[in-house]
Amino acid sequence: MKTSALRFGASLLCLMLTPAAAGRNPQLDSDIVIRGGQVYTGDAQPFIGDVAIKADRIVYVGPKAPGRAGRTIDARGMIVAPGFIDPHTHAGAALASDSPVERLLLPFLTQGVTTAFIGVDGGGDPDVGRTLGGQGYGINFATYVGFGGVRSAVIGNADRAPTPAEMSQMKVLVAKAMCQGALGLSTGLFYAPQSFARQDEVAALARVAGAAGGVYDSHLRDESSYSIGLLGAVDEAIAIGRDAQIPVHIAHIKALGVDVQGSAPQVIARVEAARARGQVVHADQYPWSASGTGLSAALIPRWAQDGGRAAMLSRFADEKLRDRLRTEIAENLRRRGGAEAVLITTGPDWAKGRTLAVLARERGTDPVASTLDLLKVSEVSIASFNQSEDDIAAFMKRDWVVTSSDASTGHPRYYASFARKYATYVRERGVIDLRTFIASSTLRTARIFGLEGRGELRNGNFADVVVFNPAKFGPQADYTHPTLFSIGMRTVVVNGRIKIDDGKPTGMAAGMPLLRRAKAGVCPQ
């Protein structure tokens, strides 16, 4: 890792909140010893040994833990690793839920995820203090301030540039969020109304986040051939980072659609050229060939979305726009591999679980008409089968790409991304080895985002630890049954508390919000 990236990481700190130690015996040397497993500390060579935990910290990592323990977990034949860190999720609604069970995030815990980031794709609430409030969480989490939330609060859904006064308002919102503990600024430039922003507008707000020590996280403007193209969008993200003097993180890196499949080597070359020039650029990736998004985002042209949903629906009814709209929807379908490659994952019962091709046949119409009919009822989510395995493997092998899920409801990635990456790309196909899988799911992520005391099994670090069966750990969820828990995760410890015990959830809430501390002198005292 480059020195500049390490300096950036050192500037970020998490809240050091300690879960209550009720029921623990202060006379014992440790509360928990995980004994005799194959220990992967982060990115080091594994060894057979023990991990000891007292309160919320790791107190021993080595061949044999000394002293007495309140609980010993037999990990012989198991893999022991740091808790997995997911840097790109849509789990904010679950964390904000009124349901204590939903706030436990069992779909994450059962695949070993102990820390997750929310507020991605520009969706982060400008009021970060509100997002990071509350209690009773199953996992640790951090949040971005979202460009979409900021722009919508000031400008609304209009396709126009901000006035100078509006630009000042947006800068104030970003600065306030950074001082409340945001990781940085996230954008979803593919999505309206964020797609209406020009590069210089985004860079100006990224500069505010960068001055506070944050990161620029971007769903690229184009992962395919919709507007400026995949390579143009990668260049734009790198340019924003350079102009704003902020580390760049490319969200769920991919080559989406028939026009750009096979482009991974060109994307990799651009990123690595920027890194060679000294710029901090990295990415995350989910291990699925089908992406997940909204049907309107995937197929409806941006001009038709100007002004929000009500304005979009009025354009659907405008006979003067009918031919233009149908032509552009058909072209977007072609980009994504056709109606057979688009699966409806949420929405009305008569549509959910069907491809657009099947839906059109059942309704005696064509896929474009079915798209319009469906969106008139409600927005729906889709899984779009549009990536090549060669591209997925090429990105996965880079040491600047870390594991993520892009967890969203209706897609199996919410329940099974880390499990699938291990089972499919390590155990079955051998695309990467186990040590790389663990490093890209733990320590690398902690380092690039500056999560102090996490992502590595080391004395003094927070006790986020997983124990899994290497022969059984894997997904049950698939595109037809997306809400099945992963299997083979035997033990999960979050901040020293056992959350998964012998494969079963304990119901304990031990997670905490993590806040990034802004650079000195940036925020009011």
C-alpha cells in the first residue's frame, strides 16, 4: 500500500465505544478463547493457534492462549479470521428499523459481516448525526453523506446547474455531515437527479469532503454505454479525485452490458496508471454476474426522469414522446442483453420473479410496453444479467479491489455475497486463494478506509472475529430464492460479544456506529 494511502488511513478514527461487560468475570484471563483453528490474522500467512478475547478486545493471538477463559470455542478444522467488512451496502433501512430483529442484520452476520457502510450511491442522508443515532445494532456501521440527498435538498429533481447560492448551501451540508462523522461523499452519477450534475459541481463538493479527510465514493456515471461510456466514467472519477485532492473509491467495479464486456483490462490499466502517478484510487466488487437496480434507472432515459416520478409518468402519457421513448427503452434493453436478461425481483405479484420477456409473453405484449405498464404501477427492482465471468475474475485479482455486496432487497447479494465469493471463486473455481479472499474482505478494506483497530486479529484490536467451516461455508440464496441465509458460519463475534454461536444467532445487539474524525481545524470546536 502506498504511503499516501496509509497517511489517509491514519487520519480516520472510529468511536471507541465499549459494550457493557455484564456477566463477565474480571478474575479470568480472557472471556473467550477460540482454540486450535487455522488463524488468518488479515493478510499474513495462516497458522494453527488461538485467539483470546476479553471485554471488547483481542488480548492474545498465537499458538496457545495462556490462563483461564470463561468460554472456550473448539475451532479445530475451522478457519478463524477477522470479521468481514462490507464497504458498499443498502442496509440503512434495516439499521433504522423499529424492529430489533431487523436491526440485528442477520443476513450479514450469517455470512460473517461485522461492519458495513451505508449511505452509498449518493443516497446518504445529509443529516449524518440522525443516521448514526439510535442503538441495538447487530453490526458496526459507518455512513457517507450522499450527493443525491444534498442535491435534492437544495435543488430538487430538476435537470439544471446550481446557482452560486445553491452551491454554497450544498457545500455547507457536506461540511456539516463531515463534521458529524461521515466517511466522505458518495455519488450515484448514473441516477437522476445526480446524473444532471456536471463534473465540476461534483468536484467542488468532493473538495469539501477531502478537506475534512474523507473519501470520494462513486457509482460511476456510466458502467456501460449509456452516456460517456465506462472508460469515460472511470476517467471522470479519477479526475474528480485529482481535482478535489481526495482519495477515490469506485463502487462495485464492473463492465456492464454487451457493449463493454471484456473491458476490464482497460479499466484496470486506467486505475493503475493513476495509482502509479501517486493518486489514491481503489474499488470494491460484488461477486455476481447480475447487477441490481431499479427498472426506471436501467431502462428509462434520463430526460424522461427530469422532475421526478410524476413528471416521468406524464411523459409516458404524451403521445408526442411515445416513439422516442419506446426507441430509447429498446436500446437500453439491448445494452443489458435483452428482455431475457432482466429479472423483476420486487414489485407486484404478477411481475415478481419473471423476466421482462416472460412478462411480455404472459401479457400478450412486448417488453417495452411491459416496462411502461409496470412502472405506471410502481417502481420495481431488477436483477440484470450483464457481466462476463472473465471481467469479474480480472477485477477480483487486483490488490486494490475489496469485497462488497451492494446489498439490496430482492437480490441474493443481500444474503450471500461473501459466502458466494468464498464458495464460488475460492473453493470451486480457484480464481483467488483463501488468504486473498480474507485479506480483501478484512484488512485491505480497513486500511483503505482507515478503520483503526478493525480488520486484523491483533492484540488490542476490537474483537470482531469469525469462525467458519471451509468445507461448508457458502450461499443458499439465489435469484429465485434471494432471502435464504448462508451456511457454514459457525461463530461470529462483534465487539467481544458472540452473535452467531454454533451456527445459530444469539439475538445479542453488540454493533456500534463508527464515526470518522475530521481533520484538525476543519470543524467548529
